[in-house]
Amino acid sequence: MKSLPVLSFPPEQLAKLQTDYAKEMQQLWQQGLQTNPVLKDRRFAGEAWQHNPVAAFNAAMYLLNARTLMSMSDMVDTDEKTRARIRFSVEQWVAAAAPSNFLAFNAEAQQKAIDTKGESIVQGLQNMLHDMRQGHVSMTDESQFEVGKNVAASEGAVVFENEIFQLIEYKPLTPKVFQRPFLLVPPCINKFYILDLQPANSFIRHLVAQGHRTFVVSWRNPDASMHHTTWDDYVDKGVIQAIEVARQIANMPQVNALGFCVGGTLLTSALGVLAARGQDPVASATLLTTLVDFTDVGVLDVFIDEPFVQYREAQFSQGGLMAGRDMASTFSFLRPNDLVWNYVVGNYLKGETPPPFDLLYWNSDATNLPGPLYAWYLRQTYLENNLVKPGKAVICGEKIDLRKVDLPVYIYGSREDHIVPITAAYASTQVLPGPKRFVMGASGHIAGVINPPASGKRSHWLAKSNDFPKSADEWIAKAEEKPGSWWPDWYAWLKKHAGQPIAAPKNYGRGKYKAIEPAPGRYVKAKAG
């Protein structure tokens, strides 16, 4: 049995923290006798908090205690991983214990109950019952969205399907298209239409408008029939099959391909398999917020160790499904105040209906994972980082050596990404041997990627030289900030690999590959059971 880590606190730092705490406590008491304390936290920003001395003092005490506990977790004298786990656990407890989360202490919710003569409490209970029935906390008014109607609505057709995915071909928006087709591989842990929300911010629509004959993998939402499906299946019957079908439909020897998040890891795995077989059906690859080298996995590392992976391997040794709601909950609690307690307070304590927001609707549309795939992924990537060790990972019967994946690659990372840290996105430049271009965008995992040029939002960073030092910090120090979206830079890069313009096809598919049903197809509409 593994021994528990030994914990201690540096005496001098602990003594200073105690002194600072006592000093701030005294100031808070003195201030409380004269005026309400200043609450610099949006959870307590409402006027009701400022006008209620008891509530304001209670909130101020909570914030002081929270800061102190977080400081204590940072100063624990132990190994780095244990300290990160302690910090994560304390953060979860601190977020849950906020007085704003309880009707008895939430001055704003109490005032609303008075103003509405109790109607907000009644509505809050109804909201809670509704969310209990649907199995997750509502982040948006889900009744306002329908897949295929006002999200995932770009025009196209399913031209191939098997037990793992459907392949969608999109209708051209230009009279001519580039010869070489373009294939998008989205993550399998959620649905592809993050790339096709509304016309204005649809990555897919913008890509089609640039003249690319665009195909997208729509992963099936796994049910019991897929409980033995493996990573090999997703690579071989998924990514490699999609590459082959897109290539045949376009009647071209190669495609350009893009992988987003886990889709990028799957695409890289497929490229490794194809390279081992001496095949090169992909002319260029784009990796968006993708982990290939799993040395730095950010906050998710707190969950990963040998006992946890062994537990999952035992759980799925005879097959099974990793429930989508469990995956969604894990990611939500990475930002508990924003993605959990904010909605608990609004929906239940205040009786509010959250406004319609396409991104949050997508975020709530959970996807299951086949258990064997999930267990393999945990061990081979997060725990052992085998993809970057030549010959260590065996996929589809091939020993993977990414040094053989020699093709042009465009790599994108988001500066504030908490799922794929910018250092991890940059690490792919050290693994893949072909010509590379790296760009860093502002914001996080999703908002940094889905940033159409017309919005005029955020910035991106590019380096003048095309050399890639080992450290991401060194690259960032040399990079220049550019205003607006990174998409135009990528468009210019991709155009060089797209071939000559030809007349746009008038029909979907080609030969034996015919339109099966309109986009977005059946698979994306299936809900996680």
C-alpha cells in the first residue's frame, strides 16, 4: 500500500501568514464598526450585499479565510504534485463554502425573494427539479437551441458512415474550390459543432468560404454497442478511414487535415501509423490546442497517477462506457465558480433562467466515451507519455515514431488555456520534424480558437524567425503581438498546401460515396444516455 505523503509548513512562512491573518482580521472588525467592507469579488457585487452590514461582513470574512487557506495550500512543504492536489481540493472546498451559495446567507437572493413575494424561490425549486430530471445543471436556456436548426446548421450532407463516425461534406460557398480536400477531426469527448455554432462564428463556414472542399468527422455518441471500442478503432476505422474517403471523393492523392484538442492527438496517432506503413495521404496538418507531448498537462495532472489509471483499467477491463455527464462534471469543476456555483445561485436561489448561449448549449451536450479507449488514453498519454517515445506506443499494430511524421504542420496554442497549457501546445514543435509554424492566441481553450476575424477581438503572437527554441517562454519572449484573429495567418499558410482552384462540385460525394442524409446527420443528435 502506498504511504501517504508527509506534509509540513515552513515555520517562518506559517508564522507570517498567521500574523497577517490576525492583522487583517483586526482591520476588518474595525472597519465593520464604521462602514461596510469593500467586497472585490463579483459574487458579492450586488447592491443587496453592500446594503446589508451582516451579509457584507460575512462575505468579507469568507474572502479573508479563503485567501488564507489558499496561501496555506501553496506553502505546504511537499512534492509538487501533492501540493497541486491539495490546492485543487482546497479550491473546491472554498468555492463550495461561499456564503453566496446558501439562501440563508445570500443577501441578493433574499432581497429578490422579498421583491417577488416568494416567486423566485418557487421558480428556483422548479429549476432544481428540472435539472435533476435532465441530469445536469442548466448553463443556458437549452430550449432555445436545436442541432441542425440554429446550431450545426451549415449546409452539407453525410457521405459516409460506419459504427464509429459519419463523414460530412459541406456545400461549397465559392464557384471554385481548391483541389486538395480539407478534413477536420474534432475531439471525441464532445461534439463537432463547436466548430459550427452560428454562421458568424462558424469555423467550418469560414473555412468553406475560403474555397476549401471541407469534410468533417462527426463522432458517434457511444452506446452499449461500442463498449469494447478502442483507441486503435478510432484511429483506424475513424481518422484513417475518413482520410481515405475524403481522398477518394475528391479524387486526390492527399488531403489537408486538422485536429482539435483530442482530435489532434487522434490525428497525430493516425499520422504515426501511416508513416510506419510508408504511406503519406496527408499533405499538411493543423493542430489546435492539442497535446502530443504530455509532459505538462496543467491542472488535469491532479487526477492522474498509477492507482487511478489502474482503477479505470479494472473498471473497463470487460468493456463499458465512460459517462459523458461524468466527463462534463470534471471539466466544469476545473472552474467551479464560473461553471458550477454561478448557475446554482442563479437557477436555484434566485429562480432565474440563464440566457440562451450557443457555446454553453454545446458544453452541456455531453458525449460518452468507450471505456477501453479512455483507459488506454489515460495510461499511454497522461501517465506514461508514450506517444513521444519512439517505438513505445503501439497503435493499430504499428510502433509509433513521430520522427517519421515529416510534413508541414501549423500548431496553435491558447495563452490562457487550462486544459492544454500553452507550454504543452508549443511542445509539439519539439516532436514533429517537418516545417512548422506556431501561433499563440489570446484567451482560453475554446474562445481562443473560435475567434472569427470580423469580431475584431483578442490578439495573437507570431515570431519573425522560424526557429523553435526548446522553451516556450523563449519563443514567447521573441514573438510579436498582432491584433485580432489568427485565422487570416492560418488561411495564408493553408493556401500554400491546397493546390490549384478547380470548379466547385455540384453534388455531394463521388462514385460509391453518395449523400446519405443532410448535415449534420444522426450521430451528432444522439444524446448521452
